[in-house]
Amino acid sequence: MKTWNNKAWFMVVPVVILVAFSAVIPLMTVVNYSVQDTFGNNQFFWAGLEWFNEIVNSERFHDALGRQFLFTFLILIIEIPLGVYIALHMPTKGWGRPVALVLMSLPLLIPWNVVGTIWQIFGRSDIGLLGYTLQLLGIEYNYTQNTFDAWATIIVMDVWHWTSLVALLAYAGLQSIPQAYYQAARIDGASRWAVFRYIQLPKMRSVLLIAFLLRFMDSFMIYTEPFVVTGGGPGNSTTLLSIDLVKMAIGQFDLGPAAAFSLVYFLIILLLSWVFYTVMTNIDKQER
Amino acid sequence: MDLDMSWMAWTWQTAFFFGAIATALVIMIVWTSLKPPVPTLGILGIETTPGDRLFISLLGSAFICLGALFFFGPPLWWALVACVLYALAVFRWV
């Protein structure tokens, strides 16, 4: 007996066409550019693997990749525990619950370039509240001149913008825990830490993995916010991969090297996404 | 209608590359429709179908080539041989 119907595949044809135009054709074009050189006017010259060789051996790429991993690592070790901490302390009933949910959602509704602009002004020592206050307190702070200050600004900005996503996901995970678990823990005389370690954390694991994956991918592809605040500076100290790529492709109009850069960047993201996806689905299978 | 595709900057090498991937996908579709895949547990400790193993082979091959460029530079003929051996190993053991 035939148990499935192939006609259902026709339903995905519109999506396939859409993805072909929005992703596959541009990707093919990037691959074509990555093995050629151009000076515009649709004239291309074969370059072979030259651009890939240049990119994988380029100190500039290694530095940007290192900065990217550092940025992603820092925001993950701050945002995930902080998001969980906030979720654990958010009100679960009464008027405080909707208020907390709305407040937590607000940063997520602000567009990236607006967030960048807010923090760019906020950090200025002449008109910005943060920069001015730090100056009054006698703390030297200048994100346009000092590397540490620039990094601190973009990290705090990302934490401000995205911790609420982790908190809301963790909160949703906490809300799904039946009260019977807490009652059983109370009867057993479990400590607050034991409740967190053996009930809340395991029950939040799936949503935390999603939060981790989302924050990892987003932070690895971040462009607008740090670009608006620091423009990649001072020097190249906050030039992350995407900022460097745009400088190369649009600033310098080096389409061949930029295409090779994009493909290496894409492969790294693809590999890490696959690793996380595999880990997540396997944990889910083990839980079942 | 004159469809100008020069902006895509096709070369026979890149056309061959995409043709090879498309052919592999078609072979995979035909293979799995004739013989529905049964996920198997390999040395990575994860269940994989032939489609997963093709993906792991292609992704791994890309990194083998990038690694070869980083350590030895072009040409990549030996890296290509390593990619084929790697893909065979993935289909056999992963």
C-alpha cells in the first residue's frame, strides 16, 4: 500500500523559486566572482584560487576572525547567564508580570541602526548621558580613541539589546514547568540551588539551546550596531568580519577577494550551525 | 527577450562545480526514492542518512581545501584526492 503522496511536493515549489532567487542565484554569483577579477563594466578575468589563497593567509582576515570569536564569546558568557538570572527573578503573577514582559520586549523592537545611534550619542562625553556622567566621575572614557572603551561600549550595547531575548525564552521555559515539580522539591526539602540545578535548568535546556544558537548566529553576523558606533575603530580594533567584508567589497571594490571572503565566512557559519543543530537534535532525541 | 546573464560572470569551471553538486543531489534523490534511507549510527555517535553524509562530505571537503590552501598553497590536486578519500570514509563510517 502506498503510504505517502508525492503531490505534496508541489506545495513547496513557490518556496523553492523564492529561495532560488533570493539565495541560490546570489550565492552562485558570489562563487563566480570569487575565482575572477573585475574592474567593473561586467568584464571578468580568471584568477583561479588566488583570492582564496590570499584570504586564508591574510593577517587582516585572521585578526577580524579572532575579534569576531572574541566578541561572540564575550556576549554569550554574559547574555546567557544574565538572561537566565533575569528570567528567574521576573514576576510570575499579578500586575508585574505583563509590565516585566513589555519592558523586556522593548529593546527587541528597536531597529539595529537606531540602537547604534542611541549608544553612539549615549557614550559621547559632550552630550551623552553615559559619557558625560563618566567624565564627571573622573573616569577617562572615549570610545572613539580607546580600544578598551570601544569594546566595552559595543559589548554593553549588545547585552542591552539582546539579553531580553534570552530572558524571554528562559522565562517561557520556566513557565512550562508544572507546579508538581516544585511541590515535590519542597516536600524533599530541596534548596533553592537544588531546585535550579535539578528542575529548572534541565527543563530550560531546549529553550536555552535555541537562545544560544540564535545569539551565536546573530552575533557572528553582526554589522550595523558596531559599525554605527565605532565604524570598526579605533584603528581596526572593532572591525568584525562583516565590517571588514563590507569595507573590502564596497569601500575598496575588491569584488574577487570580497567574494572569497564571503564564502569562507559562509562556510564557517554553515559549519557552526550544523554542529549546533546536530547537538540540539541529538539532545532532543536522547530526552525522548 | 534577450536575457543578459553576463552579470553572473559564469565560467566553465564554476558551471562544472555547480553541475557536479546538482548531479550529486539528483543521484541522491533517485537513490533515496528507490531505496528509502534508514538512518544509521556512525562513529560520530549521530544518526545519519545518505543525504546527511553527502552534506558532511561537501562541507568537510570545503574545509580540507581551505586547510590545504592555508598550509601548502595552490594547486589543490592532492587536496582533491584527500576530499574524495574523506567522502568515501564519511559514507562508510559516519
